[in-house]
Amino acid sequence: MSALLSSARRSFLKHTLQSVGVLTIGFQLPSVHAQIPLATRSTLDVNEVDGYFSIHADGRITLYCGKVDLGQGIRIAIPQMAAEELGIDVAKIQMIDGDTALTPDQGPTAGSSGIMRGGVQIRQAAATARQALIAVAATQMNVPIDSLDAIDGEVRPIVGGKGIAFQNLIGNQQFKLKIDSKAKLRNPNTYRYVGKGLPRPDVPAKVTGTHVYMQDFSLPGMLHARVIRPQSVGSRIISVDESSIKRIGKARIVRIEDFLAVVAEDEWDAQRASVALKVQWSLEKNLLGHAGVKDWLRKGPFESTQTIMKKGDVQQGLSQSTQKIQASYYWPVQSHASMGPSCAVADLSDGQQAVVWSASQATHRLRGIIARLMAIPNDKVRVIYLDGAGCYGMNGHDDASLDAALISKAIGKPVRVQWTRQDENIWDPKGPPQLIDIEGGVSADGKIAAWKTVMFIPKATAQLPNIPLLGPQSAGIKQPMGISTGLISQNGNPPYSTPHVEVSANWHKDAPLRPSNIRAPGKIANCFAVESFTDELSHLAGVDPLEFRLQGMSDARGIEIIQRTSKLIGWKKRNTPVTKRSGTQLKGRGMAYMHYKGNETYVGVAMDVVVNTQTGVIQVKRIACAHDCGLIINPDGTQAQVEGNLLQTLSRTLHEEVKFDKSQVTSSNWATYPILTFPQVPEILIDLIDRPFEPPLGAGEAAATPIPAALANAVFDACGVRMRTAPFTPAQFKIDWSTI
Amino acid sequence: MPSYQLNVNGQIKTVQVSDPQQPLLYALRNSLGLTGAKYGCGLGQCGACTVHIDGRASRSCVVTVSQVVNKKITTIEGLGTPEKPHPIQAAFIAEQAAQCGYCANGMVMTCATLLSQKPNASLDDAKSALKNNLCRCGTHHRIERAVMRAKDEMKTRNSA
């Protein structure tokens, strides 16, 4: 560590401790961060064992994790992985996540990578540490290395007898070791912690109101701020009448070009001042309006067209098919719609350094963004993660962080920015829309003969360091322009054997509203299209949908998933209906399958629905899901993730579309952007398949993807209506019903 | 600045507010340091800010400070603690009924009222009581199970 770096870190620590010392009731930095003397962090290198662990003199271990716990439970799962390899009780491990001054940069907590990459990296570091501890002990005890093991925090002879505690082998010293990719992992048959559904350490505080969320954190001398967002997207300020808030406490405005905020000592003063402030904005009308998105996607102009996958000759395959069809599927713009609007606290009061408390899913990346946009050296910026409301991708937290940084720097005081519900629903970066055309045919023997997918989707700008953030944009601070979407073109091909396949994308340079990654980016819509179309083909071929899938599969894990899904729901072989049925309450069953990204988690979903053909209301009665994410670290946590994936995506499929006019988003609260409610929640059956000898894969996204297709297929089974436009609202159902 | 005396978690507290229309939520969080109740929408739509006012689950984001003088206010901090949780909180812990947990305050407070009013509440009663409490993570089933678990636990206690 350079002297400068040490000194910067020491000053952060001093700052932090001072802050903690004079805090008022109920507010404090999570004490675990404050207890770590920064000088003891010799390295934050992702390749060094010391980047991840400190073994303390009393035998406790601090685990430094670059991935953050967004509610998905890695605060227990990753310590379980570390405890297993180290050979110590998991209760002795305390994890710190996402503090850029304390944890290595393991990349954003995105793409269902927490366990699969972050946890696996830490597991290998722990195995390397165990190997080193055993080597030191072998020398001290003068016995062969392979006669020893690490158990319960000490290295002991395998045959039993006195051991040496880890802290006495290493004390407060460092390992000074690179992670050894060959360090042997324990045999899963001997696991003591991995595979147990241990409870999460943060739940008791979360259900008793004592957990310090981002929104609950404050600093002494801190001012409360509200940002006044433009009246329409792209609006500029024509005038601000500051006298309109003069009667509200000590509220005052902060303006940097078109960036406008009100600050006050009292939060309610800031809130009511933000409502009372008279601002005249230019009215802009540059948006498409939600009703125009589908046409715009289809028409272009396109930035480029790309062949994503090609096998055989699809035109020839189509012409040789005995029967062929084509269909088009649309997925709308959606919001992350977090329960808690975004919030951040920033202290740039001395203008030389920045400490920002943020619920960002990517604190390390955010640190670089803050440094660049606020013109502060990277090593003078510290971002500390605090839990926000679940974000499921990049919501408004990074924006709020820059809002707070801008205001704090402008007024020279620590600042807390709290977005309102309206701010969140209108301005959070949105999940991008997708339009997917598929053409395919079946052969005389009832198999898929040819398959052609054509996507019309926004293209993520290459090498974009960050999505353009709202505050800096309004404040006239230059940042690279472009869009971010996540990897939205994966899983566009059928996961079934097909002699002729082609998948291509017509890429748009832009998107209707500022997009970002949202849970299982793109793959919910792609699975909706691919698995709905698979059902359409099975119907065309006159083959049971389950049979149709199985006859095209060779991957044993995939086959098992489909079989276990069908067993769970009690699938009965059938031919789907051809014509409208009589009656108004029609029952149906559908299924869908996903092999996430073609090489990760396997999921099967089947569901039972009742469709009211008069009201258009679709009630999902039961969802069955079989799930194979390889080695399961914590079955209860995995189960919770699968439950969340199923229900959140059911919400997105049934209810969610961001509505907007030519100027602004109009879905600004829960009445205009409704989500799933308790009475609409179906019964859920989950079958988790544990594969202890396979690598652990992600569980945070995959199970989200088969929901829309399984639902569409069930609706078709119920009443012969093929729903190809989400969300499946009563109004949309009635449109689709009227066309058959 | 006008000040009001509030009865919060069994104690009389004085809060000063610059505006009589200030919602109770802001007084609890900022003046009294009781941050268990969360700001979710400010519109009474989501339930994250739920507290008990005279025993009724109420949305503290749309109730003003001046409206709750002389009323008994209980927040989630007054219901139980991590060391001594209320049976409904213990049930939430046992069922691990939180992901991000931001909605948990409203869920816990609403369920506590349900069980005090209907000690034999059914699953449908729970769904109905929670119909205006939103959860984005998809923790609904665990919350339902927690209500049923707490009901059984409270009945056992009362009959013991």
C-alpha cells in the first residue's frame, strides 16, 4: 500500500469514528465497519488471500466480501463456503460487504454471480489459507502435512490429539499468499456447513426495526435534500422562484445549471419545500409514448444487425417443414419498482475527499464513477454499502449517490438525499423493451425442423463506464453517453435439438427510456418467446408439450428437470385445445423450461391457472418449479430466491408496464404501476436438486425466466387464446380473446 | 415551533414540528430515532410505514402528528426486540420471512394487529389483512407461514 493510500484510509477511519462518536439515538455506522482499523488491511487485491480474511487474536475471522447482500442471503451463504474450506465454525466468521476501503473489488453484485463467482473466489482463498495453515502447523509439529486437517479453528492430527489454533499459527500476521487455484477443496461428502439451511444473520434486526438500512443512516450536521427532477425528460429550467419556499424553515435551494435541489435541516421541511418550490421548466415532447414502443422496435432505424447463432440452413429447413408458423412476442418497459425509494448519504464537505454511503449493487464501480464525475482522485473516494430495499438490478441508488455527492460538495456539508415514490417510479433506470419474432416448422415425425428468431432490441453501448446518471447530466458534468441493458440477447435459441437454427438481432442504438439491467436481463422475454413458440409448435405437431420438449433433449440434467417439474405438478399427457371452450371459468396448465445462458442453472416451471373469459382476469392457482443450480450452499436461501423469482416475475407478467406519454413517465406510484398482491399469490411447489459434486451456480435470476411462457401456455390450454404481449392484463386478454 | 406530546411505546415524548401537517412517520424517524417504520410511498399505498395507533394498524406516512396527540402509538421497536421478540417477530425469524426486509415493518405490524383482533385467523384472513401491504422480493409465502406459526404459538401460550 502506498503511503498516500494509507493516509487517505486513515483519514477515512478517523472521519468515520468521529462521526460515530457523536451520533444521536438510533443512528450509527454498522459497528463492524468502524471496528476495522484500516491500517490492518494490507491488501484489497482480489487475487490475495489477505484480500478476503483477517484472523484475529481471539480466533474470530473477518471475511471481506466485494459482493453485497441485497436480501438474497449471501451474508450467510458465503461465510458457509469460507467456514467449510477453512475448517471453522461459521459463527466465528463475520462478513463485511461492499465497503470499498475494506473489501476487494469482486465486481458488481449482478448476473446471479454472488455465489457462482464471488463465493467461489472466496472459497478458493479459504482453501489456500487452510493449505498454508496446515503447512505451518506441520513444520511446528514436525509431522507430515497429510496427517493434519483444519477443524473448528485449529489444525489437528487427523487421528485426533492436540491441535494449534489458527490465530496461534498466523496471529495478526498476513498470509502474503496469492490464491492458489490448485489448492484442494474439501470432499463434499465431508461438508459440515455447506448444504445446511442456516438462518441469515440480518433477519432478526430486519423484523424488529433495528437493522440500519441506507434510508435509516445519518451523520451529525447532515442536511436533508430532495432533488427537483425536470417536469419532462430533457426539460431545462426557465426560472426558479426561491421566495416560494421562504416560509419553510431554513429550506434553501441548491442549483447547478439544470440540477435543482432543496436542502433543509429538517427532512419534512425539505420534502414540503420540494413540493412548494415554484419552478418553470421548458416542456419537452421527445418521448415515444408507451403505445408507440412496439412499432418503433420493429421499424428501426437499426444501429446494426447481428447473427447471434447459425446452424444448418434455416431457409432450407423452413421450406422443407411439413407445417410452419410464425409469431411475434412483446415485452414492455418495466421498472425495478423497489419498495424503498433510492437514498444516499454523501460527505464531500472538505472538497478533497468523498465518503458516500450507498445501497448500490456495485459500490466498487460507483467509487470510480464518483471519482471521475466529482473530480476527486480515486483513492480519496470511499463508498460504503448499506442495505437498501431490494434492487433486482441497477435501480436509482447510483443516481441518488451522485445527487448527494453533488449537493454535499456544493454546500460543504454531509447530505442525505431521499427520493420520493414518484422519483423512483418515474426516474429509476428501466428494463428495456423487447420484440421477438420467431418462425419455425415441424417435420412429418413431429419434431422441430427449423427455427428462426429475430430480435428487435436496444444494444448496450460498448465500453460504457456507467449509464448516464441524472444528477451529473443536469449539472452539465460531462459523462460518456450511451445505454446499458445487461446481456439481453441470450437464450434466443431453442434448447431442443433442431437441425436448422438462426438467431439474429436488429440492434437499436437507443431505448425509449433510460435503460439498465433488470433481473435476468432480456432472458425473461426471450424465454417467453422461445418457450411459448415451442408450445405453439407442439400444438402444430399435435404432440403433448412435455413429450415435445423431451424428444428434443439430450442434456441429462435438463431432462431430469423437465421430468421432475412434470411430476411435481402431476402433468397429464394431452393435446391442447383447438377451439374456444364454453363457460367463463376455464382451467389450464402450461409449462416452460430454461437452461440459463445455455450453460448455467436449469429450471422447469409448470402452472395451473383459471381464466375468467368474461372479466379477462387470469388467476394463477399453483406454480411448480424444479431447480438445479449445481451445488446448493444454503437450501433455505436458495428456496427463498426461487420463490422470489417466481412471484416477482408473475407480477411483471400479469401487471407491469411503465406507461409514459411524449414528455414523462406517468406510472408514478403503486396505483398506476401495480404489482402482485397477497390475494393473487398462488400456491408454490419447489423441488431443489442438489448436485454436491457440481460447481455452485446462480439462483438469483434463472427461475424468473420460465414464468411468462408457462403462464401463456396455461392460458392457451385453458381457452385457446395465445397471449404474446405482456403484461397479461384483463384488457390485453380481451384483445387477444377477441382475435380467436 | 409548535411542540406536541406523543405517547410512543408507552413513553411520553415531546416532538417539535415546524408544520402541523407533518406526517407522524417523519417525527418517529427523525425526532425520536425510531427508524423501524419505513418511508415507502408517502401515499398510504404500500404499508412500509405501518404503526399501531390505539391498537389499529395505521399508515404513519398519511397521519399527521397533530392527529395522534392523546393516542397510543406503538412502533415495531415497541413490539419486541431481537433479544425479546414478539411472537409474530419470532415467527418471522423462524420462517426467515424477509429478503430485503424493507416491507417487513408493515408486514409485522399488520399481522400483529390481525392476531390480536382474530386469535384464530385463517390463512385467508391473513391474505386479506395483508392485501394492501406490498412486497417486491416475493416473500409472501414465508410471511403467510409466519402468521400461522405465530397464531399457533400465541394460542399455546394463552392456553398454558
